[in-house]
Amino acid sequence: MQYRLAVLPGDGIGREVTSAALTVLKKIESLFSFSTEVEEADIGGAAIDRFGHPLPQRTVEICQASDAVLLGAVGGPKWDNLPGDLRPEAGLLGLRKTLQVFANLRPIRVFPELMDASPLKREVVEGSHFIIVRELTGGLYFGEPKERRQTANGLEVVDTLHYTEDEIERIVRVAFDLATKRRGHLTSVDKANVLESSRVWREVVQRVALDYPQVQVHHQLVDSAAMMMVQKPTFFDVVVTENLFGDILSDEAAVITGSLGMLPSASLSSRGPGLYEPVHGSAPDIAGQNRANPLATLLSLSMLLEHSFSQHEAASVLEKSVLSVISQGYRTADLAGRHHQALSTTEMTERVLAAL
Amino acid sequence: MQYRLAVLPGDGIGREVTSAALTVLKKIESLFSFSTEVEEADIGGAAIDRFGHPLPQRTVEICQASDAVLLGAVGGPKWDNLPGDLRPEAGLLGLRKTLQVFANLRPIRVFPELMDASPLKREVVEGSHFIIVRELTGGLYFGEPKERRQTANGLEVVDTLHYTEDEIERIVRVAFDLATKRRGHLTSVDKANVLESSRVWREVVQRVALDYPQVQVHHQLVDSAAMMMVQKPTFFDVVVTENLFGDILSDEAAVITGSLGMLPSASLSSRGPGLYEPVHGSAPDIAGQNRANPLATLLSLSMLLEHSFSQHEAASVLEKSVLSVISQGYRTADLAGRHHQALSTTEMTERVLAAL
Ligand SMILES: CC(C)[C@H](C(=O)O)[C@@H](O)C(=O)O
Ligand SMILES: CC(C)[C@H](C(=O)O)[C@@H](O)C(=O)O
């Protein structure tokens, strides 16, 4: 088998962690007898610096011609004062929209060996293992109008939370499908006591639920879900929600694990290439120092092997290798407690290569 | 002095906790030589049952003719299947809008004696003490259009996040004023990398900040704020944000204290009566059993005495009495650990009366 992979290192530690992933991919290719043609392209601040735009046309074309896209991270203080549509994040949002990757999957898992890094008490967080399915190409992020208006009474501004029924249904189906492969428990998060879009959302979930009698469905208001995530995270199995609620809840969920440096994500479309990226940001403060934790990117690569390359065994072996280096006690600086020596990015990558 | 107070017990435990507050108010009146004319009215499910509407006109009139409104709680499974505008919550939203109480203040405090009830580790949560200032009458809650549309491509739905510059400025000024009376630290929460309304919000904060050189301002993205609230809640002093972000973050913040049953809120307008209510809900499961914790409502009454009656000493004495019964080890069922006997609502109220 031969695949095409677009790699977008982006900004900050993005280059170090994607380069770790490529090293690991080479080894996996030889172990599982497939090959990958890798093409690199710019996005975010790096693209602004070189081309004056966070998402150059060449990058779009390379991504579209690939089977999958691996992204490092975008953003940094250097570009914070540019106008909205010329900031690094605009590149990421544009790429999501162009690739139509509407289904953002964020697995949240508490690694037993890392639990002490959680801000939550052990008895609260232990055993948490769920996945957030976030709608990624609709809602307040892209709805129109999104504008300022000068009126007789001064300035006013609107953003629009827009969904079609079809957009809701396709993400909800992704979540139900996942739930059937897991513990059969789906939590749909909305704000149906206030938002009309949430009332439609809830109706769609109720309708689709008829096709999945084996899945148990809970509807939860977003404020209550934000509580539950801290109070009883073990409650959740699959969580499905709209774009902005998903943004907030998935970051909240990430932090309860205590190991942001370990969390991967996949953004899938119905057809074209999927987009894979670590949940952590570009960490400009440690960029270029060979200190970044590459494991979130390696777990993202594992999701890529699974969903875009259908290399299920390779995906599973890579995931197990990452877990095994953690159980062996290897840690990068973000997770090294008093009892661990902090490995560099490249040293940690070596450990995973050895474990493969 | 003579004041007029509207009391809206609402649903579930609402009647028990407001009745506790009225008992305590009687005693405070005699201690501080003022008197209150109390008028009771229906809201929420109780009003639906009696008048077929969650916010009867009579209730609106009584509230408008008062110096302050004390609310218990609204909602319950009994009314969950009514259409949106006839549900209990619609009564609360309508009251907020009618009274123009745009400034919702939610103090978040970790009581040293209750810290073990927090899901967070002691070293993370200890010393947290901040206040969330939530815009309460704008944003996605009330913006128009808010509707379904049948199109050639099927059903679509929109909600509108709408703000005028003036609406943003008035809430931001409330927050700056509070910050000058506290630790001089303001966190403004927005999603300026995605929402146009957040970009205007941030500009207004930056402009108003020029009038408050003594206040240190942080801008934080809502996803990052949701993380920080779990990871480092002691960071915050005053947090200001728009309506829906405030809804989510204030519930998240409430739960980290471990004592939802202790948290009060005040919703203030520029002129008319303020609206005071406990943060907890109507708890239908324990309603009518004399088990509810009345302390959040008593702390809301303390805020009412402070902000609407300008009875500063009475407010402070009531707050201290509530704190003292907690330090003396008295607990209602929600907070009674192994070492405490659970007091009933009326027993707990007796303790506060004794402490006054
Ligand atoms: C960078 C930003 C635009 C983005 C988002 O809000 O979606 C990020 O927070 C994320 O969750 O991937
Ligand atoms: C009941 C509901 C409409 C309300 C809100 O969303 O504002 C509640 O969650 C609150 O925070 O007071």
C-alpha cells in the first residue's frame, strides 16, 4: 500500500512534534510494509511570515491531494495583533472548512500512571475514559451574518449560530456509531432551555436514537455538563455537541486528565482526508528547545493510521507503544515529577521507536 | 427605614429556602430597626400550574413595585415537556429581561471547612475566592432572529449572538468597579479568535481599562478559562464575560467549591430592583422534605441587604452568622460528612438565628 500524507508543522513546538511523528512513521512503514509519500506545507504564523497568509493556496492543494493531514500547532504572541482573518487561527479554521472535517473526535483518557498530575482527586478522576465528538464546521464559528453595524444608537455586533438539520444529523450519527462500539452510552449536550438551535439539535438526537435502540441517550444542558465533567467525569462514554460547546468542554475535559501533552485529536469528513493534531497548543515558551512532549502527536498519528490509512494493526501497535513507555516511567518535562528524569523530545521518540 | 420586598418561592425547594430567608429577615429587621413589606408572587412551574404562564403579569407588577426580589428556584421534570416559551425557565428569563438586571454577580468562595467536599485537590482549590460578573440580558439568550426556517435544502435554524457597544460597556464597568474594591485584577473572558462580538468586547474592555489604571487586566479565551478554572482557580479575582460563557463558567466554578448549596447570586440593573437567588436549582428530589440547605438563600439575602437596601451592617452580620454556623460544624444533608449529623432546613435556620 502507498499513501499520501500532508504534514503541516505550523508554529512553536509544531515542527519538533511532527518531526518526531515522521521518524516513528518511517519505522512503522517498514514494520507493516506500506509506504507514505510525505509532502510538507506551511500554515498559521509560519505561512504568514513566508506568504502573508495563514492558509496559502498551495497548502490547500497539497492537503486536498492527500489521504490525511498531520498538523503540529498554530499560533503565538508574534501574530496576536494581526486582524482576525490574518491570524494563524484563521488558517486552521479555513482548513477545517475547506476539508469539510465536521467530526472532531477527542478521546479523553486518564492514564493511571499520570493521575497524580490531575487537579482532581484520585477517587473522582480514576477510570475516566470518554470521547468528545465535536461538530467542527458549523455553528457560531462560521454562521453569517458575523459583523459590526453602525446604528443610530451606536455600534452593534452580531455572530450567528447557524445549523442545518443535515449538519446536525451527520455529526449525531458519528456519535451514535461510536457509542455502539464503546459502552453504548451517549450524552448529547445542548442548551435547549434557551437556544432554538439546541431544540432542533435535541429533536434530531431523539429521532436518530430510534435507529440505535441499543444506545442509552442522555440529554444534558451545557452548564450542567461543565459541572459534571469536574464532579463525575467517569459518568461519560461518548459526548456529542455543537462547535463552541465542544471547544469549551473538550478543553475542560483535557485538563482534568492532568496530561494535556498526551491528548490526540482527529477531525474527519465524509469523504476526503482527515486532519490529525495534538490537543495542546504551540507552546512558544519552549519552542526549539527539544523539550516538547511528542506523545500527543504520536497518538494523533495512531488515529490517522486507524481512520485514514485503515492500518488498524499499525495504529494499535503504536498506541500500545506509547502507553508502554509511560508505564516504563519515561517522561518529558511537562510530566516529570520529582521521581523522573525529564527526557527530551528526541529521547522520548527513541523510547517509542524501541517499544514498537 | 421601610422597604418593599417581592418574594418568588418558585418550584421544588424554592418555598422552603425562601421561607427560611423570611424568618431570618424578621429577626434582622428588629436588630437593625428597619421594616420590610413582603409580597409573595408565583413564577415558573408554580405559575404555570395556577395561571398557565411562567411569568404572570401580576408577578411582574409586584416585582417592579419592589425594592428587591428574592427568588427560590424554578423548574422541575413536571414541566419539562412544555414548549420552550411556556417552560418554567422562560419565566426567569422574562423576569431578568423585564427588570433589566444585566449584571449577574456570582461570588465563588471556598469555605475552608467545606474544602474536602471539592472534587479538586486541596492544594489546587485552597484559597480560591473570586467573583464572576456575567452579562445577563443580552447575547444568544435574547438576540433576534432566533428561529427555524424551512429552505429548499431542508430545515435550518439560527440563534443570534447580539450585543450593542453600550451593553458591553455597562457590564464591563461594573466589573472594573468591583475589581478596584478587591484585589485589582480583572479577567475578561471572550472568544476573540473566532467571534466578532468578542472582538468588540475586547476593544471595549481595552478602552474602559484606560479609566482604571490601577486594575490589571487579563484577556482570556473561554476555552482556556474553562481549563484555568479547574487547574488554577486561585488565579482569578474578578471575571467578566458575556451571558452564555458566564452561564457555563459560573456553573463550572460553583462545582469546584464543592458546596453548591452555599453559593448566592445577585442580578442588578442600573435603576430598578435587584434580583437575588441561590445558585442551586429546585432539587425536586428533596422538595418538601425539610432537607434543603437554606444557606445559599441566606447569603443571597445578605447580598440583597447590601445592594438593594443599603443595610451594609445587617448584610455583613448575616454573612458572618452563616460563616459561623459552618465553622461551628453545623451541616445540612448535602454537606454532612461522616462526622456530622445532618440538620433539617428549619434546624439550620435556627442556628443562624441564634448566631445573629
Ligand atoms: C485555535 C482555535 C480557533 C480553535 C477553536 O476554537 O476551535 C482551538 O481552540 C481548538 O479547539 O482547536
Ligand atoms: C434556567 C436557565 C435558563 C438559567 C440560564 O441559563 O441563565 C440558569 O442556568 C442560570 O444560570 O441561572
